[in-house]
Amino acid sequence: MQSVEPSTVMEALRVVRDPDLGRDIVSLGFVKDLRIEAGQVSFTIELTTPACPVKEQMHDQAVAAVSGVDGVAGVSVEMTANVRAVASPDAGRAPIPGVKNVIAVGAGKGGVGKSTVAVNLALALSRYGGRVGLIDADVYGPNIPIMLGVRAQLETDGKKIKPARKHGIPVVSMGFLTQDETPIIWRGPMLHGVVQQFFREVRWDELDYLVVDMPPGTGDVALSLSQTVPVSGAVVVTTPQIVSLADSRRAVAMYRKLNVPVLGLVENMSHFVCPSCRHESDIFGKGGGEAAAEAMGVPFLGRIPICQPIREGGDNGNPIVTSEPESPAAQAFRDVAERTAAEVSIAALGAAAPATVS
């Protein structure tokens, strides 16, 4: 039997490309642990996110490419993921130990479903296999405890705060520190202090993504976030109405001014699907989010429909990504999670210095 050289296998694998990163898996350094024994070839493809929508396609392409090499009798490919961090440390913004990427979920105005998107985005990333945490930084309206169905009082282990845990993810919220009816009436320095605590004084697990539900608008918390930790990027939530889109442009401009990359725009309440006849009604307009994203030069991450189970899941503490994981609405959130994870990977590759090319 003809011997198979590792260099020949690697050359064959150059036909397999990551469609988001735009390069082949060899030059990206994805091929690991290559072994060749008596014509049997095995290796691992280590992706930059577990939420890769073309993982199976890349697996099959790799098997086909190597199977065509002379002397290869069999091919075994293991697919894994190792999420890369985007931001590097800089003056005054040391990274959170163990946390690779901080993702802010914001909006230019209230009432667009920002918290719903943040919760379901975090849960979708977790269901794909990502290690995910959630911070409810909407200190004036901390709704995450209701949406996750968790009541907790923050405790310490003597050194750091222990986050609550629900649906498999650790979470902290201002709602754990106050009574349900108690308003938060704080000035900027107090807000900055609690944001610092949630990042620096919580014992977070090793996390790939720490999702931060931001207050609406362009206020103190966004400024505190940008000054406290390196932020991998922001997801801006809008609805199709012109008023919401105008406010979203302000939110995008704010993040850019704070040197926070904008990962993309999500159009929530995009359309209503009749539960009886399945007819789609664009009651708030159509295409506004995608057009706005294009005009602002940011990625469009996807559309989330108006759906009664989404509202019910947020009210009863069982979000739709977990309560009805096979539903079209849950799939819409998974699509947004895939696209968000891809944008984090693209940003991480762009931040690598220099990119590896073979």
C-alpha cells in the first residue's frame, strides 16, 4: 500500500473553507492531531464556535477531500470548537479572568424586546455547547429574573459573589438585590459601581460568552461597560418602525464612539405569523432592519417574529429556546446566535496579530 504523507493530507484539506472567515481550514490552523496509520487517517477540526451552522458540511467535505488521496483507506474526523477571544487587554480595561468574550445586547429605545433577545441568545449559544453567562445590567428595569424564572439573593463565598444558575447558565441581576416593587434611583457613580461589581466581584465560570443585557438608550451603563472591560462587540435590537430604527442608529453610533465593535442588528417583532393559517403579516413594516444595517455598514443578524409563545415564555420563566426548541421562533433565535457567534469569530480572527497563513 502506498504510504500517505501528512503534507499531502494537509494540502488536500485546503479545499475545505470556513465560509464566514473566508479561508481554508489549514491556513486557519483548524486541523489538529493528524494521525496516519496503515492508510487510516484521523484528525480533528477545531472550529472557532460550537454554533457553526455548516459544521456537518465541513466534516463531509474534509472526509471527501482526504478520501481522494492515493493510499488512504479510511478517514475519521472529530469536530470540536475552541472559542477565540476578541479583545486584548489594554490600559484600564483588564479582561475578566476566565471570560473570553463580553457581548453587550442593547437598544436605542425601550420596548423593542431587548431582554427577550438577550435571554434567548444566551440560551441558544449554551444549547450549541458554548459556555455562557448572563449579566442583567438593566439596573432600572431588571427583568431577567422573571424571564428566567429565578428568584435568588446574591451570596458570597467569602471572597466573591456567587451567581445564581438557571437553565444551565450563571446569571447576576440587580433584581436579586432589591424587592420587586422597589425603584432604583441612582446617579452615575453608583451605576458604575454596580457594573464594576458584576464584572469584577462575581466568581464567573470559564466562559466563552458573557452576554450583558444593557439598559435601553445611550446612558451611563454603556459608558461604564466600555471603561470597565474589553467588550468583544454589541448586538443592537430594533423593531421595523421608523422611530425604532432612528434610535437604533443612535445606539450604533454610541457603541462606535465608545470603541465597542457592533456585531450586528437584530430585527425583533419582525412579522406576525397567524397560528391558524400561517399567513405572515408585516404589521410594523418590512425590511427596515436589514436596510438600516446595510446603511450603517453593520451585519444583519436576523429577524425574530411576533409570537405568543415568546411572550408566554418570557412571562413564565421558560424562554422559547428551551420551552419549544423545535419551533420556528426558537429557530429564529438559533439563527441569530449562529450569526452572532460567527461575527465574534470574524472579529477574533481580525484581532489576531498576525493571521497565520501557510
